[in-house]
Amino acid sequence: KYPASWAARTTGVDEDVLVEITDKYANHGPSILSFGFGGGEKFYNADVAGHAAVLLATLVGSFGTDIPGWGAGAYVNAYQKIFGAGKLASWPLPDECKTAPAPKASVDYRDEESGIRFMWVQNGGFQQIAGNQNRTNEWAKTLDFVVVQDIWHTPSVDWADIVLPVCSHFEVDEEVGFLRALRGHVLLQQKVLDPLFESKTDFWIDCEMAKRLGYGDFLPKSQEELARFQLDCATDKAIAGITLDEVIASNGVVALKNQPEIARSYSGQTYKTTSGKIDLYYENLVKHDQALPQYEAPCEAYEENPLREKYPLVMTQRRSKYFIHQNLMDATWIRQYYKPTLEMNPGDVSSRGLASGDMVEAFNDRGSFSCECVATEAVRPGMAVIVEGIWSQYMGSGDLQNVTNDAVNPRGKALAKGRVTPFNDTLIEVKKA
């Protein structure tokens, strides 16, 4: 169904190159299909590529082998240091206190189905977790109440009815802070300095909220009391016997118990499937014609899409060395080296009468934003590239998510991790601002 000639036409990669790659992958291993978090999985039908990758890796014997260098996915070392997590004891709450059910991953939180009327934002910008920002803004206007608990003035703060300024993780109002049991260790947050200005710790805010709801007497009186309980009452064998005093004496880091030094990533694994083996044929996707991976064009970003006459450029988001997602976005000492730009191929820049450094407007039917453009051969013709996570206050105007795709694939409800947000499956046009 998919000969090399078809693949060459579809991808723009020469057929002989595809044949060479296929031969090297299948017959001259060990080989790894390694994909990260920031590109192809932000397309409307990214699950097809993931399914195909697992299928290929299984066919060539990448899983269960004792030879290093085989695998598929984001973490693929055949031999690696295990970084396990331990389960700390949970502080007991009154019987009438229940955990509220979270919306399913397949549900768009902006839909009526989500039932969200009130939003409490902690340490993040809700603007960055969905495409089509203008729709998100209209949804936010319908909420009854918004609280933002953060140290930074993220774009979410501008939507807040109440802002609760928290301190950083270096600032604690007692010597012992939060406890974690992950990455192979028990990890303790310890005080470096007092909370600055009028900021408070997350723990203080939690306790004060509990008091106002009539449950103040049921919570630990201090973070130290909570940390001791979490360790002393833990039933997890990886934590058993580790005390808070030991963690403090070890400068806040103690290795979990019984952790193997080296593990084989795929050897002897069982899976949460009906057979306990790798499923190649997905019974629950038969009705979507994806029981085996079948090629589908993207939602917007495909060559024959009639919409390309109006919006001919595919916009994709990439990472930056200057910040991580949104983190450090407002750091003045970093912003002196970085400013938002839209990167385009020199041919696409010149054909629009533009030059590097021009302020441009990127737009489609969903919305628009403006920033400077940069001509670079690093971007292939027909593409426009921008760094993800940029706050709207640093753009010339608008928000980069104003234009991004938020189409919902009906197959998403059948997927283990829910639907895909197709940020990169987006068509735009660019003109001088």
C-alpha cells in the first residue's frame, strides 16, 4: 500500500535515501527510533506515527533484546540507571473530604462538558495549554472566579480576581520544606532564606484555606510534622526505614532502598494489554480504520489543502536555549540576548517584500500576532518557525497561540493519553505589520 515511491512523493525525501535508511534500520542494527516532545506529536493525528514506530521497532526486534542500542520512544537506552519513585504516606483527611474527579484527557476544558466554572492557577499560564487562544479568552470570560497563585507575573495573572504571591522553592518559613520521593531518592526542600516581601509558601496558603473551610485542625501543624509522617508511616519498601533526621543529616538527599544500579530498559517487560505483550493491532481503533497504522494527511498542514491558497505557510513551534517552555521568560538578563522572532526561509521572506528585522503579522482565520521576522536557510520553504511559550507581553502584539490549531480528533477518546493538541498542524500567512 505504501511503496518507497509513494513515501518519496509524500515526504519530499528522495526514494534512494528512504531505501538506504530503511535498510540500515531494519538490517544493520542496533537501531533506535527516537522522538522527543516538541515536533511531530503536536499534529492532529500524531498517534498514527507513534503506532507505526512501535510496529517497526517490534518487527526489527528492538524490544526484549540484550544488545545495547535498540529501542523506540523518548527514552531508549538499552542499559540505564534506574530512577524510581517511592510512595510517601498520605496525610489522613476526614471521611467527608474526597478528591474531586478530574476532567478526562479527551475533554477540552473549554467545553461545557468539562463543567469548569472556577479556576485556580498554580505556577503556570493557562494560555499555553490549548490552541486557538481567542477561544480560550472567550471561555475565560465565562468563569465565575479566577485565583492565580504564583511567584511570576504570567499572562494568567491578568485574568485573576485574586492573586496570591507565593515564594520560590528556596524560600521557606521553617527549616524543613516539602518532601519528594522520586528520581531514585528521597528529596527534601530545605530553607535557604526567608520568604521575601509579602509572599507566602504554598503550604501556608493550603493551611489557611483549610482553616476557612473548617478543616484547619485536621492538617499538620508544620511541614516538618507532615514530612515525618510521610516517611515514618510509609509502607513502600523503597522508603521503609528512611527517617527525616537521616535526610536532614544527608543534606536533603537519601537514595531509595533496593534500587537496581543498572536496568535493561525493555528486557522482560510486560505491558498493560490484554495479552501482556506489545499490541500491534488495536482492536479499539478498528472503527477509525487505524487498527494497523494507516497514513492520514494532517488536519491543516498538508500540500493539497485548499486552505493553503489563503494561508500557504505551515507554522511550527520549536524550543530555545534561553528558556524552558515558559520558565525564565521574564528574566531581564536573558531577554537582553533573546527577542521573539518568526523564522522563515529567505525565499518566502523576499517573495512577500520583507527583509530580516521587519515587524510582521502572522494571521489566519483564528487570529493573529506580530513580531520581527528572520530570514534563515535553517527553515525549509513553506514553513514559519517560532519559539514556544512566549508570553504575549513580549510580542509586538497578540499571542502566538492566537493562530494555532485546536481541532479535536474524534479518535482521541480511544487513545491511552487522550487527544492530541495540534499546535504544529497550523497554516498561516505573513505580511508586513
